Amino acid sequence: MITYDYTGIEKLIERIKSNTGYDFSQYKEKPFKRRVRVILRKYKLISVKDLIQHLDKNKDEYQSLIKTITINVTEFFRNIEVFNQFNALLKTNLKEGYKYKVLSAGCATGEEPYSIAFLFEKLKEKYYIKYKIDAIDIDRDALNKAIKGEYPLEELYSIPEDLREYVKINETSITIKNSIKTNLEFRLENLYEDNYSFGTMYDFIFCRNVFIYFSRDLQIKILNNFYSILNAGGYLILGKVETLSQNFKNKFEMIDLRNRIYRKL
Ligand SMILES: C[S@@+](CC[C@H](N)C(=O)[O-])C[C@H]1O[C@@H](n2cnc3c(N)ncnc32)[C@H](O)[C@@H]1O
């Protein structure tokens, strides 16, 4: 088994920051090291010191490095139960004539916000409602894919049958219909910067499978921001293995522990 040497990891973080502007200093140590290990393996190196030397000579490789660190694995209706609960929440408090606002934070290649959009579209067939979904991510390539809205044909099978009408099925791919795309806005934003905002208050914030990377302090900072941009009674939906910090006990009530759904008090 190879033993990797992480000495100088702080220096690597500084280098990444000065070359790309991305600051990983507050990422959790263990997941960050796991990602660095993937990078070391990729370059067939065994120490962070060697990696820094390699990057000093190949500065254009920083962008692909960021991608490896912020891994954007996702799928349509990932953990479908969460989407079923979201749909149920919408239906129980349905407000005719209302425009729902949703933030998908850490949207990766777009499958999450489009899944949300499909559910709204289905409801729109029965009720007079509108919706707007803002979707943000730190990864430019992932966002470009999201904006394009084209996915391999296999992804069709993750979409429930009654919602497949919202995609166009091509020979080897599927594309999101334009009528749906107009309800979404994708933007390159960094969740831990103070000033990201669409100037909107939200009814739902999805931030799933993003917090796993962040230190407690960073999570608290981001959660405070979410709190300030959520309408009273609005919902925050985290990933399956993510929990709300104790500091937020008085600010959110737990609605569904299994699906990590919280309501702003
Ligand atoms: C594992 S994906 C989750 C995608 C989707 N939310 C889901 O659950 O299927 C995590 C995403 O978070 C993004 N991300 C990581 N750090 C971020 C940050 N500081 N600001 C915005 N997005 C970030 C990554 O680029 C990646 O696309």
C-alpha cells in the first residue's frame, strides 16, 4: 500500500487560492485529504510537496484540480424520497397564483434543479402557480453542462415515467425542454463568499451533498446566510448524511429527519 505524504498541505491550499481564488482553508481535513489523494494518484506522485512542484510548472492544471476537489456527482431525483416529500409539502400548502422561489445550492451539472422543475411543471398542469429556480455552483464546467441541459440517454431512467414528458428524447441523449429552462437561472457562485445573492427570498433551499466538505465554522456561516434569504416558514433541505448544527435549533424546526428537511421558524 502506498503511504502518501501530506506535509505542506497548507501551502497547497495557499497556492490554490493565489492561482484560482478558491479558498479551501476551511474545508474539512479528512475529505480534503481524500481528494488530494485522488490527485496524487492521478499524477503518480506520493507527496504534496511533489504536487506543488508539479503545479508550479503546470499552472494551467489548477482548474482541473479544483474539479477533482469539488467532485460533482449527481443524478436526477437523487434519493427520490426527498423529492416525494418536497412534492407532498408543495401540495399540502399549495398557494394558487403564487410564484415559488427555489435555490439549488451546489447544483453540479443541473440534475437536481431540473428534477425540482419537473415536479413544478406537473403541478402546473392542475394548478395556477409559477416558479423560479436559481441554481449555483463553484464549478464552471459543471454549470455549463447544466445550462446546456443535455444528458446521456441512460439518465432518462432516473426520471419517474410520468415526468419524462419534460425532456426531449434524442438518439443517444436527452435534452431539457426550453419551456422548462426558462424557469431556471444558473450562476457561478461560491457558497462561502458573503455577497452571493440573486436578491431574492426563497421558499425552498436545497443544499444537498455539499456540506460534507465544509468545516463546522464554514457550515455555520453558510447556514446563517441561508437563514437570512429564506422566507419565514420556508424549507431548507440538506443531504442524507448532513445535519443542521446545534446553533440553529432555535431557528429551524425539523420536519423530516430521514430526508433532512427543516423549516425556518
Ligand atoms: C456532490 S455535488 C452535489 C450535487 C447535488 N446537490 C446533489 O445532491 O446531487 C456537490 C457540488 O457542490 C459544489 N460545491 C462545492 N463547494 C462549493 C462552494 N464553495 N460553492 C458552491 N458550490 C460548491 C461542487 O462543485 C459540486 O458540484
